[in-house]
Amino acid sequence: MGRRLVLPSLLAVALSVAYGWAELTGYLWTDYELANEAPLRALVHGHIADFFRSVPIDGPSLVVRAPFAFGAWLWGGSDMAIYRMVAVPGLLAGVVLAVALWALRDRVFPDRRSNLLVVALVAGNPLILYALDVGHPEEILGTALCVGAVLAALYKKPWLAAVLLGLALGNKAWAVLAIGPVLLALDRRRWSVLLIACGIGTAIVAPLILLGHSSRGAVLSAGDTSTVFQPWQLWWPLGEHGHVIHGLFGTTKHGFRQAPGWIAPVTHPLIALLVVPATLMWRRRHGTKAASPDVLLLLALLFLARCVLDVANNGYYHLPFLVALVAWEALQRERPPVLTLVASGLVWLTVVRLAYTISPDAQCAVYLAWALPALAALTYATYRSPYATRRSASTATSATRATATA
């Protein structure tokens, strides 16, 4: 098996190195410059109090990636070195997940040429380029941690699942959507895994809440949509025209709408609470026994719902959805992951290619034209008759047993 891992490992590493080489060349006019440059510089140079005073809302992710930030000393400790080093854990996690997923698929469907396509869609997904370009490598890390936690739970590694889920919760708040799928994938020790994961996440977040003045303010204002009311979401038609909308760096956003005043405190709690009914519906439909890899469909459904319902939806928000979807296709379908290929193309077309060529209203129309049908299809597939496809269920079960005894 070791020799068989060489080719997928080389492909995953090559893609990550190429993406890093292409995008980690500068961070001017990105969210990194706006929010993360100053606190990370303070942290690396030993000014811990300044770090806590200036850390932004995604400060917990900075804590998770702090060991890599200190590695910038190897390159002289410059701001550019820090910027590049804190992107490494996301890229590295993508490589590990891609190779692990290839190995799991190869057990079920060995010697398929399409297996390498799975590696490319995980480690080389085009949205990774987009996330790096706008200064959000933590989204890549969170994606790998959440999907990895579900896979660990499915393949009888509950303590690894607990650690990965805990790190994901500490990395970004949207990881709460993975709690239900992880618990459903386990066949035992569900409460222990949940307690450990929540403990790890709390240990990461708590110091920032207690010591970070700007972190507390950022948490309280997390629903502010004055500059982040994006056209790629369900609520866009409710916004008002006729207002001058400015971006984070003061640029005018032509054609953008003003968010309704009531929407700020609604969307994020709504998204987080989705995991409760979605998980209960799954359990009612499929029973209490440990799930098959079909639970990855539930994860993909929740991640896509997050995108559609979040007024601040950014293009890179779709990366967790795409990686969860390709993980399901890799383990449950012998054919190439065509659904993820199509979905990746649609996301890239909407949020990257058309973002500056058509009006925001048209962007919304194009986005909802494929996102809502995709959401409906995922919902149907997730809650269809339990394990309707006997072949996929049996092969997944045999692969799980083989992995557990290997």
C-alpha cells in the first residue's frame, strides 16, 4: 500500500505547492491585510498583549495556526514570511485529506483512473486558489478538519474524530454544522467525542473572549452586514437599491443593495441551528446505528445551506460543500466525481468569472438558478429511503470493516 500512495501523494503535494507559489505572493487589499497582519506580527515578535488587543473575529483560527506563524523566523520573520507560513496548515491539511480519501476509495474501487481526480478535487480545488487570493487560508484548514472528522468517525477512529472536530470548532464557528454528521457517523462514544471536541474548541476560543478586547467587539458585531451583503444568497432580493455601498477598503460597490435592518441578527443563528433538525431527521429516517458514508451527503447539504442562507456569502464559503460532496462521491460511486466537477464549475463561474462582468442582481439570479435546485436535490438524496443503493451501501460497509481491521 505504501508504494501505491506515492503517486497520489506527489500529485497532492504538487498541486498545493503550485497553488501556494501562484497565490502567496502578496496580500495587499485582502482581508489578511485588513485584519490579520497586525495581530500576527505582534504575536510572532512576542507582543502577546498586543495580539489579544488587535485580534479579529477569526482570531481563534490564528491561535490554531500560531505554531506555523512562529516558523516564519526561519525566513527572517518578515510580514510576508508570516503570511505564507500561516497558509501552510490549510494546504498541508488538504494534502493529507486528499491522500487519505484516495486510500479509502482505492479500497472500495481499486485501480480506477478516476481515483486521482478525487485527489485533484480536494488538494487542487479551484476555490483553494480563491481562498488564498482573498486571504482566507483558514477556510481550507476548516474544510479538511470537518470532512476529516466525519471520515474518522465513519472508519472507527472516535478519538481522532474528536480532536479534528475540536480543532475545527476552534478554527471557525461554521464548523458547528459538522457536529451532527460526526455524531451520526459514530457507532459508540458519541457523548465522549462531543465533550472532547467542545472542550478543545472552548480552550482555543476562551482566551480570546476573556483577553481580547477587539475579539469581544467582533463577536458582538458578527452579524453586521453593512459591507458584506453579497448577491450570492437567498436574501439578496430583500435588499434596497438607491444606497451608496462601500467595501471594506472604501471602494464603491456599484449596483449593490442595502441589507434589511432586521436581517443581521437572524441569519447566523438560523444557519447554526439547522444542524439540530437536520440531524434529528436523519436519525429518524436511518435509525440509531452508525451511518454509512451517505452521512457525507448530510454534511454537504448543511454546508451548501450555509452558503445560500448567509448574507455575507463569499465564494470560498463553498469549499467545504464541494469537498464534502467529492468525499461522498469517492466512497459511494464507482464513476468519476462528476457532480463535484459540475458544482465546482458552477461556483467558479458565478463567484469568480461573472463577479465583475454582470450586475449584482444578475449574479444573484444566476447563483440561485443552480444553488436552489442543488439544495433540493441534496435534500432528497440525503433523506431518501435508507441506503437505497444496495451496492454502494455494501461496498462502503466492507471498506469500513477492512479499514478498521487493517
